[in-house]
Amino acid sequence: MTNLNTTKYTKIRYDWARDEILEILNLPLIDLMWESQIVHRKFNHYKVQLASLFSVKTGGCEENCSYCSQSIYSTSQIKSHPQFQVEEVLEKAQTAKNEGADRFCMGWAWREIRDGKPFNAMLTMVRGVRDLGMEACVTAGMLTEEQASRLAEAGLTAYNHNLDTSPEYYKNIITTRTYQDRLDTIKRVRNAGINVCCGGIIGLGETNDDRASLLEVLSNMNPHPESVPINSLVAIEGTGLEDNQEIDSIEMIRMIATARILMPKSKIRLSAGRESLSKEAQILCLQCGANSIFYGDELLTTSNPSFQSDRKLLKEVGVIFNKDFESHEKTFSSL
Ligand code: SAM
Ligand code: DTB
Ligand code: SF4
């Protein structure tokens, strides 16, 4: 049994070995939850960041990620949409800010960013979001060194580029790009001075070993990614993984708690799949180290809990969730 108020996981390390990670992932749940809470309390004080997500360009992506409804290889019935105009995107960002979000994440269903008009519009969107006083995050596939530095100049806070799963299991999920392609883009983002947002998905059919292997890659990055989204698969009709079984919520809690122990200061984001988690399971995730959520009624092509229900949940839990929130609260209660 663990000591009452100490943990052996007190140091920030970049040399985690697979065996050590598996050992943590497989701890008796009650011990894993305890250890992760001590780490979380020590480094993060139970503050939760609210990040809103908006799909700027939906569908028609040339990659074959087998979980994704936006791939041209899926037959999912989604509302495809060419790139939204700058003004429309900034209106969405303003609404997200009014609702209490402090980070605005914008997604483009692209294999890679192309230079020219759409990229210039992306830069204007980034500047506009930053001018609203929000953090700006972009996810738009692979990018070159020059594009990374132009995004950095525009003030981009973070670039999201997930590794999704282990290097070993990757080819079962995506074959139109390699793990190394992903790592190369992440390196360019880091070198440009942009924060790295990099995580994965559970429920793809991977083993516990694969989960440990993904966490090994992430926790051996130095510095650690500033944010680590942990998604659970939303099995979307028309995708290759439409028949995958929903994962048990305990698996999500284990993954979040382990990520927290391995990367004590990173924002561990409880991402896709929250609609299938009970209120109690979400509370355990927050207790064990999740300190960010996607906030707002929609993810990219699927739904997310409403911001009202999330606000209620976070208040009930008693975490701090937005520095400016109380003033927005007044605006809302008078609506
Ligand atoms: N095209 C860009 C890319 O792949 O980097 C940006 C958008 S992509 C949809 C962002 C991330 O969402 C993916 O890397 C994946 O981890 C996650 N994701 C996509 N579809 C999902 C699903 N059905 N369930 C859970 N996570 C999903
Ligand atoms: C991330 O890791 N999860 C978000 C965000 N980064 C871009 C996306 C989740 C997508 C869920 C499925 C959908 O809505 O299409
Ligand atoms: Fe394209 Fe991203 Fe979807 Fe893969 S996850 S198909 S890269 S939009």
C-alpha cells in the first residue's frame, strides 16, 4: 500500500522506461489514483483549462485515419464545409470567450498545410484570436519549417498534432503517413518556439502495451508536450472503426492518471468521448490529473457536453476553471 501523503513520483523525468510505465498503468486502481492525485496537487493545484474547438475546414481529407469521419476513405455522413471566412471564425472565438473559454482551437481537415490564400487566412485567424486575449491552437496536419515559423510570428500558442497510438500499432490505423512524419512535424513546431499539443486515442483496438508505448514516446520528449489530449474513440458510422467496442471508463481514468504521473506539469486534456463518460467517471478523471477539457457543444464532427452542463459539473467539483469566469457568469445569468 502507498504511504499516506508521499509518492515516489516526485521528479520530472524524460527517461521513463516501458516497464516502469506499464507498472504504473497496471497499479491497483486505488493506488494509481492516489499517486496521481499527489503529483497533481503538487504541480497543478486543480485548475482546469477550458478549450473550445471549431472546425474551420471540415471533410475531404486525403489521409486514411481509420477513426476519422473527415477522411475521403470514410462514408460518414458529415456536413463537409470549405474553409470558413476569417470574420466567421473570429465571431466563434468571441462567443467561446464569452462562454468562459480561454483557449480557442481551430481544426482543418488537411493532410498538410498549403501555402497561399488559405494559409494567410489561418495566420489572420491566429492573430485575431490572440487579440481577443485567448490562447490560440491550430491543428491542420503536417507543416514545413517555414510555415511553423510564420505561425509562431503570428503568435500561435500551440499546435496540435497527435501521435494517436504506439509506433508499433500505428500501421493498423493509418497507412498514408508514418509515425516519423508525425514526429518530424512535432519537432518543427518545437523548434519554432510553439507549444506542442500531442496525445492520442484509446479504444482503437490497441493493447495495454501499446498505450504504455505511446506514453513512453510522449514522456521521453524533452520538454514534455505542454498539452496532452487523451481521446477515447468516438466510433463514427462510416469509418473503419465504426464497430469498435466502447472502452470502459476505468481505462480512461488509468490513462489520464498515468499521463499525469509521467508528465507532471503538462495539461492533460480529457478530450473526445466525454459524452460516454458518466459524471462520476469525469470527476475521477479530474481528480486524477485531467486539467483541461474541450468546452462547447461540438468537437469537430461529433457532439460534446453543453457548456452549461460542464460549468455545473466543474462548480460541483470545486476546481478553479477560468480566471475571468465570474464576470462572464454575470453576463450569462442576466440573459
Ligand atoms: N488533420 C489534422 C490532424 O490529423 O492532425 C487535424 C484534425 S484531427 C481530426 C485531430 C485529432 O482528433 C486526431 O489526431 C485524433 O487524435 C482525434 N480524433 C479524430 N477523430 C476522432 C474520433 N473519432 N475519436 C477520437 N478522437 C478522434
Ligand atoms: C484532439 O486530440 N481531439 C480533438 C482535437 N484534438 C482536435 C478532436 C476530437 C475529434 C472527435 C471526433 C469528431 O468530432 O470528429
Ligand atoms: Fe485527416 Fe486529421 Fe482526419 Fe486523419 S484525423 S483523416 S489527418 S482530418
